Amino acid sequence: MNESEQFKDGLRESLKQIVHLVDKHKLVAGLVHKQIMQKHDLVETLVQKQHLAELKNIISRLNVDEMACVIEEIPSEYKLLVWEQVQSERGDDILERVSDEIREMLVGAGRYQGNKVMLNAFELLDGKLRQIQVIQRDDLDNLKPIWVDLVGSNEDIRDWVGEHYQLELPNPNELTDLETSARFYVEDNGEIYLISDFLLDMDDAPRNVPVAFILHQDILFSLRQEELPVFRLQRLRGRTQPGYVSDAKDVLLSLYSADTEYSADALEDVYAGLEAVSKEVLNSNMTDANAAKTLADIAAEEDLNGRIRRNVLDTRRAVSFLMRGKLLSEEQQENARQILRDIESLDGHTSFLFGKINFLMDATVGFININQNKIIKIFSVASVALLPPTLIASIYGMNFKGWFPEINWQYGYIYALVLMAVSVVIPFYYFRRKGWLN
């Protein structure tokens, strides 16, 4: 048996083990989740950790090429779970070996943070971006980058990068303090500054992350505090697709274009979330507890939709600034116009979603009001039904003689109780015939 056949046999065996383990993990986790038992969360966590530890052990034995083949071959619903178990230091190498569709799915999921490097420089080599990790100042001496990317950089790094390229790099922590009118401008020496918001659609807390762009001497400088899926995706595209970018402005436009795509994907998530909420709202047996959860889900989707709208609005302003300033070539102008057309199409979706959110919110509040009305109705009926017996009890409680000879009767007390019971039955009978108790 040659090496190729051995590789295929080993890969098939690893793939079989991984699929079997993921099946087992999902099956057992589902069964535990449905059981009613003490310390339910603890049991579920232990089961998940056990299977994930076995999965990580198998994945750690595979090299980069084998792992890329596994990611390609496993069912789509298993890819993210398996991908989450990959060590972060191998992530970029694996992503370069998978198809574009799978790469964008894994990166766009927002779970992979990539290698935590503060500073990367990108040179153009044979039509592709070549990524160079910059550790110290001397690493920049022999580079001719078209893009310098700083993530979570400290003041010292910003200072020596700025000194090397003779420009001033802003502090990303202070970007949110800028007025809207000061976010896009051109310095006297020709430096172009743009401060834009990029969407980070995390499951727990989606947010807009400010990013500073500086175009200086045909180099794009980008500064931000957090890693973003859009930037990871563009780095991978530029490194794997020849001719994807040709200069710094192409890199900038490609980032804005990818941000628009990312916003569109996030809108699809909002659609899916609201569809699930709609099923809950249209359920005729909605309780107050369900309504409270539904309101929380609607509020979360509304927050994400608002952030998407703000994000695309900011992107539109940035692209429009580049076009108005005649800072782009003819081909880049056409690319910019396409970005604006894509953003225009997203506006209609966000407006539609706001309308859907308002409808679901009103419907949910309506169900809450109906449930409250039912409670109030019970108290109202009880109050009306108890008025006649209360009146009778009050009259007979006066204990005076004259008009009521039954006070001295042997069965007068029983007579009063029967009269009170009849006074309760008659209103209920009347209300039911009128349909007011339905």
C-alpha cells in the first residue's frame, strides 16, 4: 500500500470517528436536555465536556491537510462544532486549504478569533496579499506594504509605526468620542482619514466596533480594538485569490464591500430569529412567562437590526465621501457604486424588519393584556356575584324585629343561607346565557 492510499485510509477512519462522536454528542446532549432531574445543568455540562474532549483529542492528531479534508467532508451541520475544537494557532493554515464557500461560512460565524497578533503588514506579491507578522520595529525596514493592520495595539506600537511612516495614528479607544462631521476628512498633506463602524454579530452581545482607516503614501493603515470577521475574511481572500486587490484603496473598498455582505448575512439571522418568534406569538396558549421571553427575543432582534442599519448607514457615508472627493479610479468608482446599490437594497429589508418587529411587539403585548383581562374578569364576576349575598347578609345582620318574621323562625338561618346561594346562582345563569362568561 502506497502513501496516498495510507493517507486516504487514515483520513476515512478519522472522519468516521469524528462523525460518530459528533452524532453521539448531539444524541446524548438532546436526551439529557429533555430529562427532568436534579442538577440537570451540571449533568448536561459534564456530558458535553466528555465528548468534546474526545473530539479535540482526535482533531489534535490530524495535521493541517488532514484537518482541511475533514472540514470539507463532514456534513454541513457538523462543521461549526468541529471547527470550534480546532486550536487557534492552526486556524489560518486550515482556512487557506478549504474551499471559499466553507471558509466564508467558518469565518463569518464569528466564533474564530484567529491568531492574536497586534500588528500585521501585507505586501502584494504575484497578485496576492502576503501577510507578514511584525514583532519589532526593525521588521518594517525592508517591507513595502499596501496594508498595515493594527488590532488592540498599545501606545508604544502606534508610536513607532507612526514614526516609521511619518504619520500620527489615533487611539482606537477614543474613536467613539468623535463627532459625526469629523469622521471623514483629508489632511493638507493628502492623508485621508476615515472612522467607520463595523458590525460584530456575536450571539451574546452584538455591537458596532469603530475602525480608523488612514490612507498615506499608498498604504492603508487600519486600527481597531477587536478582531472582526470582515477583516479575517478579507485577509484570507487576498491571500488565496490572485488579483483580488491591486492597491491600498482596493483593500479599503473590499473591506467596505465585505462589511455590507456581513450585514446582509446578519439580516438573514434577524429574519430567522423573527420567524421563530412569530411561531411563539401565534401560539394561542401563550402564557405570561412565554410572553416575557418573547419580548426579550424581540428586543434582541430589534437591537441587532438597529445596529445593522447604523452600520450600513456609516458605510454609505464613507463610500460616498470617497466618491465625492474623487479619490478613486474609474474602476474603483464603479465598485463603490455597486456597494451603494447593495446598501440601498438592505435599507428596504431593515425597514421591513422594523415593521415586523413592531407588529410582533404589539401582538405580544396584546396577549399579555388578554391574560390580564382574564384575571380582571374573574375578579369582576366574583365581585358582582358576591354583591347580592353580601347585601342579604348585611340586612339580616341588623337583627331588628318587624318586617322580617323569619328572624324568629327555627329555620331562619338556613333560609338566609339558601337565599344567599340563590342570589349567587341567578347572576351566573344570566351572564352565561348572555355569553359574557365565555
